[in-house]
Amino acid sequence: MKPTLRCVLILATACSFTGGVAAQSDSPKPFAEYPERTAKYLQRLHITNSVGSKGTLSFREDFPGGFAAWQVVARAELEKLLGLDTIREATESHKPVVMLGRVTTEDGYTRQRGDIQTEPGITIPFWLLRPVGRSSKPRPLAICSHGHNPDGWNTYAGVYSTAEHREKTLEKDGDPGVQSARRGFVTLVPATRGLAEATQLPDLKGRHGDRECRVQLIHCLLAGRTAVGERVWDVQRLLDWALDELNGVDQKKVVLLGNSGGGVLTVYAAALDERITVAVPSCSFTSYTSDSGFIFHCDCCLVPRAQAQLGDMADIGALTAPRSLLAVHGRKDGLHSYLDVERAMARVRSIYQAAGASDQFRNEWGAEGHKFYPDIMWPFIESALGH
């Protein structure tokens, strides 16, 4: 993106709202407009501190040592901003424990319930899906992360509470875990901490607006963590287990994908963890704010000082280079702005070019709204993996 201006505290993804007005690609009207006095304040607060004027460690062509040197420094800073060092210190002697349940055979795959204790007292449930049939070679691994949906991990894995639940999910292609397993991937579908009912902290007395994701954020910030950092930590511990202990997994072919809040998690985890070969954030990867200062993402993904230190979300996503990154958006997704997404993606593209990996990044638009686009993402993934 040609560094445009945006930012703010930091992101998350579209809470539980999934409707929306079509994103307009041909209208000069701002995505959101504020009263004049507010607009001036936001211009000073966010826009002038956005990627347009650069964060302290935002990528620049003349960074000493070039892209590789910037990546090392920026990743180290991102780890601190997410509070991963704080989590690591608090869990230094903890070894994650995994428990697996019985295996059931479904249509083209098997499914098995699992639980992983990623830190003392924190258990993250997940589904393990495996393709039916033997393979002469190790299979690629896919992790599918959901967003603001109390039952998202079940939905993604094809576990439905009612026939209506199943019908609505399939209408939106909302079962990426099942799609993945049927395409030959060993697949993990974990509950996202703070976003799934199984992993939420209660909002006692409604102190935080009856928003469990905000409860997680507030407790994290008070303890020197972030909610995004906890979610990245959980994915990394699950990845540790899968690559060390799961049989038949190709350790050089690891995919992380997610829609909405799961897409935001995908951006951050892929930026930091080089074991992830291909990252596909869906309906989530944009700038922190619009040109007028409107925040595109849920406040549960607040990362203090990320804007001032690292610039825009585009810089963070570009830390994935030179590995494969596909950003998918919906033209009718009312949670995001076409023009702001395009500017952010141009920024990502320019950094990938500086990394000598122009062919490893793509930005694609689906014709509908806030959903997965399997016809776009799976061909990209399989081509990137040679699968």
C-alpha cells in the first residue's frame, strides 16, 4: 500500500456483526465521517501517526541491512508488544499436556476431540481431522482459526448443533476444517481464546459491556499481556505438539488460515512463526483505521504502542515474507473499506517486493461478504505447497 494513513490502537476483527453494506470501490465518500472537532483530534492522534508518517520501526527501503535486518528487529519488537515474553516467563516450567478422545469416521475424513493445556489452568479444546485412506508421503498440516463465534471451533470442524446450523454454515462455506481434511490435510481446529464460549472469561456484573472478548483484553493488559498474544501463544503450542508428536505430518508444509478474528490471529502468528509455510487471513487483513480514523477491528485485539512502533497492520503482515501470504476480502463486507484495504495491500506488496518475494503475496476479492472463499484460497494454498 502506498503508505496511507491509518491506525489506532489495534485490531481484532469484526465482533459478532456479520452483515453489512457493500464496500464501494468507486465512491470518494469516506467509509465513516466524524464531526469536525472529532475529526481534527483523530487526524492528529491516528492519521499523522499512521504508516503515512511511519512508526518507529515501520519498514523503509533504506533500513540498515535491508528487509532481512528489519524483519529481525521488527519481530523482536512485536513479540514484546504482544506480551509473549511475559507469557513465556510465567509458563517457563510448564509443559503443554494433550488429551485425545475417541475417533469417529465422517464423510471422507475422521474426527477426534482433543484438549491442550497451553499454560497452567488454561485448556484449549480442538478438533483433529484426518483424511481417510493411507498416504505414501507425509500430509500437509492445516490449522483453522475462528473469530467471534462462541461455537466457531465446532462449526469449522463440521460439528453442528442443529440441521439449521449445518445449513447456514454450508451456505457460507464456513466449514474450512472439513474442506481441508477432504483435500488431504491433517487439520487442527482449535477454539480461539476469548472468542469461543469454551475459552471465555465471564464478564461478572457486566462490567465490561457484557463482552467476554473485552474481559480477556482487560485482564491481559493489566498483567502485561495482550489478547492477541495469548491467541498466538495457543496456536504456537498446538503447532509444537502437532509437529513433534503427530504421525504423518509434513513439517515443511504448514498452513494457517482464518476468517474475521481468526484472520487477524493468522496475520500475527504467521508474522512471528516461520514454521507456518502459507498464511491465509480472510476478511480481516486491512489497516487499523480508515483515512478518517474509523477503527476497523474489535477492541479485543488492542496491542498498545503497535501503531507508534511498527506502523500499520500492513507492516506486521509483511513480516511473513518471503513465505506465501494470501489476503482474501469480500466486496460486500460492510466491516471493511475497499479503498483502505487496497491501500494496505499495496503496502504489503511493496514490502514483499523489497524482500525479493513479490510472487509470494496475493490479494484477492470475493464477490460476497464476510465469509470464506474456498475457490480462491484452496488453489493458492495447494499451488504454494505443490500439493
